[in-house]
Amino acid sequence: MKPIYLFIWSALILLSSCEKYGMIDWGRYRSTATLNGNKEWTANKCWFDYYGSRGDVVYLLLDYTNNHGLVRERIAFVFYRDILGTTLLKHEKRGGEIAARKPSSYFDTFGEDLYRYTGTGIYDLFEKEGFENYIRIDRISEDGKEIEGVYQLAFVISQGSRPPELDPSRPDTLIFTDGVFKARQGDW
């Protein structure tokens, strides 16, 4: 009977130390939004990291992953660190150094192959008249490892992108409203 108690005690110690040693419960860091006015969109892993020579730029990723942990959809944000409140986002050409970008966002879809990405559908931020693209940071934890906030975004399919081939249910324009998130600092 002693071995079973030893096993249970060891398992409890291991589980209680998981986050301390890098095993983060990503289920606590999620996002939801209304997509195109009638569909709920969910990201089941929300994480970020700091970039720039002074670590003053945040790269935030809201990832929807499949049952195998592969990313299938992603909203990405680039904005400045330690700014509570609203940051308006503008279309920014992709590529180059993350830290050199202006506050912006984009949306990607990834192919359905189980073991590798088979292509990507790319959407760029759409500056639609009468609609503001923004992210609002409501809380930054004292240690800077968690952030929470809300967002509203409009995207349009990029020229040369192939989302209908990858996901025929995705229209040319995606509008996310009532977005909320809680994210944790992580790494690739």
C-alpha cells in the first residue's frame, strides 16, 4: 500500500511545480470573439513575447489549434509594451523585424495536413470606413507575464492568398467584434 501513496504524493508534487518549471496550463489563456456578426471564434492558446533592443514591443498571438496541437488559425498583434488602454491598429506590410513594425495585426489560416503546414491563407488588416481596428490592454500583471484586454478587427484577404482552397468557409472579409483575451508570456 505504501508504493501507491508514494506515487500519489509524487504526482501531486510534480503537478504543483509544473508552471514553476515551464509547463504552463495554456487552457487558462484563451480568447473569444464574434466573427462576422454571428459566429463565435475561439483561440485556445494565447501567448506573447517581448522584442526590440529594449524589449519594448509586444508580439501577441491568439492561436486556434487542432486536437494535435497544430495551429490552424492565428490572429497576431504588434504593439508597444506597458501601455494600458487602447492602441489603434493600422495596416502594416508584413516582413522584416518585429520590433520595427508599427502597431498592427493580421490573420492567417493554415492547411489541414496533420503533420505539416500545407499552405496558408493570409488576411491583412482592413481599414474600413466607420470601423476602428484596436486592441485595448486592461491589465498587465506585476511581473509582466500576463496581459488581458479586448479587441476589434477587420481583415481582408491578401492578394495572392489562397484561403478558399484551404478553408472554403472563410469569406474574403473577416470582422471580429467583442474580442476578449487573456495571454501569458511564452516562447516559440
